[in-house]
Amino acid sequence: HQAFGGSQGFASDVKIQTDELLRIRDLLIKILSEQAGLPLAAIDELRQIPQEVIDMLPAQVAIRHRVVPFRRSRGRVDLAVLKEPDIPTLDELAFVIGRRTVLHIANEARVYEALQHYYGAA
């Protein structure tokens, strides 16, 4: 691009830097997932959650613990979390949901996006 770039050069530089930051963030989430021994929640799974799954966890609980239920199958519910919750939190989530829970580490921005979209969190 040009020496002083113009708007196209600047926009291109910003896009490159943003893409690199997102790649690094995804790598850090993967490392956190491996260290915690928990699977990753796929980004697409957090964008298309059936309402009946969202309804399994009251908004107040989801927002307080920053947890999003995203999949239900045969007696279990998969939850997207930022980090592994403590035991009292795990017990509360299992009690409120009434099923076995499986934790998945998720990108912080995606969890907050899902909380905003499905629960109206600010």
C-alpha cells in the first residue's frame, strides 16, 4: 500500500491485525481447554442454540455464572464456560438444570455474545 496508505491501506492493516489477534485468542482458548481437560465449544454451536435448551437455565443463573447451555442430548446438557467453575457452582448448575452437565471451554467474546443474544445480558 501507499506510504501514507490512504483509507484502503489503513483498513487492510487493521484487518490483518484483527485477524492475527483473533487467531492468537483462539490459540489461547485451545491451550486453556487442553490444560483444563475440557472440550472446546464450537463458535457455530453458540450462535444457533435451540430455545428449549436456553430455557433449561434461567437467565439470572446463566448471567451470574457466565454459562450458556448450548446442546442437550440423552440426559445431559452441554454448557459453554469461560473457565472451569468451582464445585458449589457446578452443583448449582446441575441442580437447576436437573441433568448431568458437560463443560466446554469457550471464547469469552462468544459467551458474552450468547448471553446478550439469548438472555439479554448487558
